[in-house]
Amino acid sequence: MKSTMMNDFALVLPVLLERTAKLFSKVEIVSRRPDRSLHRYTYGDFYRRARALAEQLQRMGIQPGDRVATLMRNHYAHLEAYFGIPCCGGIVHTLNCRLHPDELVFIMKHAQDRFLIVDQDLVPLYEGIRQKVNISRVLLFSYGESACGDYDGYEELLAGASGGFEYRKIDEDDAAAMAYTSGTTGNPKGVLYSHRSIVLHSMTIGLTDGLSLSQSDVVMPLQPMFHANGWGYPHAAVMLGAKLVFPGPHVDADSIIELLAGEQVTLSGGVPTVWTNIAEKLEAEPQRAKFASGLRIVCAGSAPSEALMRRLAVHGIHTLHAWGMTETSPFATINRRKSYMPVLRGQEAYAFNCRHGYAFPLIEVRAVSEGAEIPWDGKSMGELEVRGPWIAGDYYKCPDQAGRWTEDGWFRTGDVVTVDGEGYVWITDRVKDLVKSGGEWISSVDVENALVAHPSVREAAVIAVPHPRWVERPIAVLVLQQGAAVSPQLLQNFLRERFSKWQVPDAFIFVDELPHTSVGKLLKSELRRRYRDWNWSKTEQAL
């Protein structure tokens, strides 16, 4: 028997766009321009311009499902593309401007992008690949200035709109956005997000037990808008009418701190590397920490350490740990203390905050080892599997990746976890990053977190290297704090206070910087390549 009184109401992005125009047209959107000045306009302006973009794309001949690529940074025009493109039936495909040109060519050809919107300062990047991709029309965005060269001007295009745009019929399961994985193993893989999945994800971000994003917030996404829909911040902020602040091309610590304080930001996000730089700047200039009371950040991409959380808390920045992937839109778990749990303080509180949390509403999690679900005892380890309304069901045109999903529809994440009796997930490692030494597993993540707690260590990566006796042994590759010095022996002794002797790395390598992916994750595959022929006899003599 079906229900009564329930409207057949599609969960599509035009609903969000119309809502913010009717209810929040006076709320401000702030973007930093390349010359460091601030561009300010309102949601009312945003609404008119997003619809103008949709109208003009229709005039250009866009068809339902056409991919419109964006090679853009975090600013107001990129937000217009987030809504204008899918509201006329297209798919906004955010391109990672940090990728190697060959990777961009592969992604654009694989996605079959038809149109492109590009920032003026990123035109040289596009020019380098222009002859290798099949883009029929390029729109140049130049922060309100007239276009130059042989590209169509974004501003001129919008100015020519009549204002009479009418929405096409959109099904909630139609694709609205597209992003590609970082490609740390094999070629990048495309994920198509539906209108429905984006709306549901946005709603959950707004829940008190989600990110607690509300209309009263000032939101600054430091995570790139090309990365998994900007972690959902832009869509959720528009849905709820929260003020948005975009850093534009300026993501150095000085610029970020200035915006956090000047605009009184209450919610931000970004990878640990960004917040490490901010912590260092604030430690040198603590008087600049004039932030909004209760400033909270989501630190994800890779796990923030206890040490980083402590350093930020000194300056009034509360770190909220969440976990997700491109395939999960991205949020799947969130770390919040349950109401009946005791209030923790000091080291216990920070240790708890480092957990990856329990599942977001509507998301289910389980961990599997050797074909069987492991018990939630906080000790047993298995591969994390997830499913829910914003979890990808496959990759775009990648039939060889079908094995990433189980027969009953769970997505195999590749993360090794434990789950405690309360449902809190703790990611111990990626499957490919675990170290198996003498038949025993060693978590590289646990050792890395311990190392960055040492006052001399800025960043750490622990990898498995082939060993003639133990099959694999861990080695640590470290970046030290500026001016710091520490010996391998001292670091070994430091780790032995928390780990058994066999879990401690046998070698410590000091470098100026560690390799990262384009979205700030440690690129351990590159480190494993560099040190795969490690000379163990020399190491054993040294230690």
C-alpha cells in the first residue's frame, strides 16, 4: 500500500537554487581576486548569474548529459558553474589544475568534455593541451574583466542573457557533477554524482550531528572545489543560505588567516598540510588569531594527528575529524561524542578526536576480512565497506573496476579498519600501505601519528620496504621542523615507549619535503619506488 499526501517531488539542484534566491538573496558571497582585493556580491546576484549561464549554455547547444569542464579555483564564478551547468541539464566536471598535463588530457578525453570554463591564470595550462583534447567552446573567466585572445568571455556571455531561462525537466537520478579519483594506483577513475545524491549529502551536512552547517555560519572551503564537490560545502551552503568566503588563488597561511579573522569564518576545511602551515604561522604570530568564537574545521584527506589538533586548539580552532572519498561524495563518517559518553579531557580527548567516527545518517559501514564481517570489538581488522544514497555504484566507463563492489552492493574502500562496540571506525591503514613483517601487520598510520608528536618532526611517512629475512620492514621518511635536529636512535627510543621493538622502523631518512598527490595526500607509492632497493646491511650496521 502506498502512502497518501506525499508529493512526487524531485530532489534536484534547481530546488536549492530557487530556495536561496527566495529566502537568502541578501546573504553575502566573498571571493579573493588575484590582486588580493575582495569581490563581494549576494546570493541574489549569484542566482541571476547562475541562471544566465544556464540560459547561454542552452543557446550554445548544450544537450542533457553534456560534460562542461571547469579549470577553475575557489571563487564565485566556480560556484555559478556548480549550479548553472546542472540546472540546464549538463554535468559540471571539475578538473584538477594541479595535475600533470598528460593526466588532464586522459581525464578530459575519457570524460568526453564538450565545453570548458577556464580561469585566466590557468589558460597557459590549457594551451599546453589544447590540441590534444576535443573542446568545442571555451569560456574565459577573468574576474569581471573583458576576455582576450580567441576565447569567449564569460562576463560577455552572461551579459547577453535575456533573463528568460526556463528549466528543462531533470530527473533526480540524472548526473549533475563529475569528479575523478586521484589515480594513485592506475589511471584516475570517474565518478558521476546525481542530483539526488548531492541534495541528500547537503542535507546531512546541515544536521547537528553532521557538520552542523546552518544559515548563521560563515563558510570558507579551503579544500579545492575540484575535489569531490568541494567536500559538499558549496552545495550545502547554498541550500541553507550560509555566507560563503572563497580564497581564490591565495591559499598561503598569511592569506588564509587574514580571511578567517577578517570575515569571522565559523566553518572551514582542508587537508592537514594546510592546517600545519597555519599552525606554524600562528605560533610565530599568535596575536593574529582573532577568529570567531568556536571556529571549527574539518580536517580530512589524510588523518590529522593529535599534535596538530592540540596546536590548533591553542588558537581557538576546533578540529572535527571526518572521513570520505571521491566515491563517497565525500563524507561517510564523522567523529562526534555520543550524549551518554563521559566528557574526556586532555590526552584522552585528543586521542578520541583522532578516530574517524561513526557513519553519517543514511550511510552503512562494515569491515570484512577473508569474506566474513569482523566483530565490532575495536581490535579485529578488516577492509572497510560502505553503502548509502551518495555512495558510487560504479565508475564511469571502467568495467575492469567492477570488483570494487560486492555482489550485494557494498563499495570496497581499500581502507583497513577496526570498529569498536559503539560503531566508531579507526582506519589503521590503506590495504596497500600496511607493513607485513615476519607474518605480523604493522600500521604505518599509527607509527606516523606517533612520529609527528615528536617536537622535531614536521611530517612523517612510514612505508614497507622488501627485506631479505622479514619479507617487509618499515622505514620512516621524515621532514623535520625548521632548524631541528634529531638522530635515528633518539627517534627509535621515542617510538619504543609506545610500540613493540618489531613495530619500530629500522631506518629513518630525512628529506626536505615529502611527495604529495594533487589534493595533499602523502604519495606513498612514490616513496616505495624510491626506496625499494634499500641497503639493509648498511642500515643494520648504522643502528
